Amino acid sequence: MARQNYLFTSESVSEGHPDKVCDRISDAILDAFMAEDPQSRVACEAFATTNRVVIGGEVRGPESVMGRIEEIARACVKDIGYEQEGFHWESMEVTNLLHEQSSHIAQGVDTDGAGDQGIMFGYACTETPELMPAPILYSHAILKKLAEARKSGEAAVLGPDAKSQISLRYEHGMPKEVTSIVLSTQHMDESLDSAAVREIVEPYIRGELPDGWITPKTVWHVNPTGKFVIGGPDGDAGLTGRKIIVDTYGGAAPHGGGAFSGKDPTKVDRSAAYAARYLAKNVVAAGLASRCTIQLSYAIGVPAPLSIYCDTYGTGEVDESVIEEAVAEVMTLTPSGIRDHLGLGKPIYERTAAYGHFGRAPEADGGFSWEKTDLVDALKRAI
């Protein structure tokens, strides 16, 4: 039986974290290609350091986009809010090293084969209304709220770079109490100390957490090392795809190891991970389990998944093998099947680059389509 009483911790990082700056640039470039040609092939990565961004990878799509790469990168950094001496959207150097997609990869992908081999996991649980693990969901929520306050001018003294971390006490398998809160946030006023920063951020943090979760026993660590003025890529280099646990379930579920940002939906690292979350969420929404992990596996150039695995951690209403058969019946799990079912051939990716790919509300233009629970009835019939 799964543990029922324990502490669990997850962290998030803000849109201004160096790695997230790179994820944003990669996904913005992907969106630019997808907007002009939904059949574009993109595998784009970015590296950021002091006043420099380097973009590389392989693409196949409209040449017109290639002439806009530098403009796209600068727009991302400007929107995030970097106007520091050591990293400024206007003065940073941008190097574009993108090149044409490998013909050896293309020959498998163009026949609806997976863009690579690998394993992908999706997860859902009943801890929150979003069917997400609570520690990662609320870690994201805190940073998103602080970014909104910073950009609106309400908390303009805060900088773009930040990290949050929440430890929750679980009782009978459900979160009950915050035992510790860690927040490190860049600030533009060098005179601020940890206490002053806590005074600014604490109301926002309390506003994002459920009533009663913060208690007099909750331990706070706000900017525990003191000042945090030098932030972003000027303080630490960034790279696309380095925050895969932040992007998914905060360590509460398995991860296959593949990153998402900068990859078009032929790359099953991304599309099949979205499909696995979609299936797991619908299994839980259908009442078939209160926790569910779905694993999918693929081989490069081969359309159908090699395996489908389900684990309901002893919470299932039916055997896992029945769920495995049902999810394969209600959704075609080839790359093109996933793309068509979830509508992934659209410029919907830049918005995923910060605050998590999962646990977000489905949007009218097709963004976060993998968060829908529209398979519930089909799953119940298949069972």
C-alpha cells in the first residue's frame, strides 16, 4: 500500500530563471514556424549567459522565419523583463546557428514515425481540482502571481529571476499543511534584506495557498542567502530543457527524461508526454482511480507505441490491464493521431514555457488541450 502520512516537496522556477528564458525563446521560435506552416519540423535549443544568447538545432520550415530569429529572442527577453547591465534585451548579442533537419531523421518522421525512441509518462491524482500534485501546482502559482505583481508595477522592486519551493504534510494520502516555504527572488533595490523582501512577497504567497495550510509552525526561508540583485543569465547560465521536473509533476511521478521546449509534435518527447497526461487525467476524472500513471514507449520511425503501461497505485476501480486496453481504444497513439486528437499543429507552445505544462486550464485557441477531460465517457464505455 502507498504511504499515507509523509512530507513531500516540489520546486518551481520563474519565467526569468536562466533555463526558463531559454525554454521561452525555443518555444517562441517553434510557434513562429508553426504559425506559418503547421507541418514545420523544429528542434530548437538556446543557451544564455551574460549579454549573450546562442540558438541552435535543426529545422525544416519557412525561410521567412529564419530571418526573424534574433527579433523573436529579443522580444522574449523584453517581455520577461530583463533590462540589466549584464543581460538586456536590446544590447545582448544573439547568435543563430539553426540548420536544416537531418534527412535521416526526416525519413522516419515523414512516414508518421516517432521522431525518436524513448519513454514518456503522464500522471494525475485527486490532490487538487486540477488533478495535479499539490506541491508543484502551488509552487507554480506563487511565482506566477509574483510575476504578475512585478509586471503590473504593484511589486516593481522584484526582479524576473526567482525560485519557489513548498513542503507539504500529507495525512491519509492528501495534503493538509505547509511545513516550509522557500522563496528566492531577485530584487532591484540593493538595500533590501531578507526581512524586507519577505514583507513584500508574503501576502502574495498566502493568497495563493489554500486557507489553513499555512500555520504558526510553517517555516519560512525568503532569500535565505541575503541579497539577490544579480540574476538571470548574468548570474548563472541557462539552457533549454534543463527543468524537466519543474515542467511536469515536481518529482511526484516518473519522468522519461525528455525535455519539451523547442520541439514540434513529431517529437514524442513532447507530444506523447502530453497524450500520457491527457489519458491519466481522464482516467482519474472518470473515477477509475484516484492516482494514475500512464507510460508510453516509442521507437524512431515507428508509428505505434511499443508499450502502454498503467499504474493506479492500488486505487483503481478496475484492473490496470483493462485501463491499458481502454486508453488504446479511445485514442490513436501514433504521432499523427496524437497531433490530430489534441490539435497540436498550432502556435500554442510559448505559453507553456513557464509555470508548468500541466494543471493549466484548456484555452479556446487549443492551448493546453491535453488538460481536457473529454474522454471520460469514452473510457467508461470502453471499460
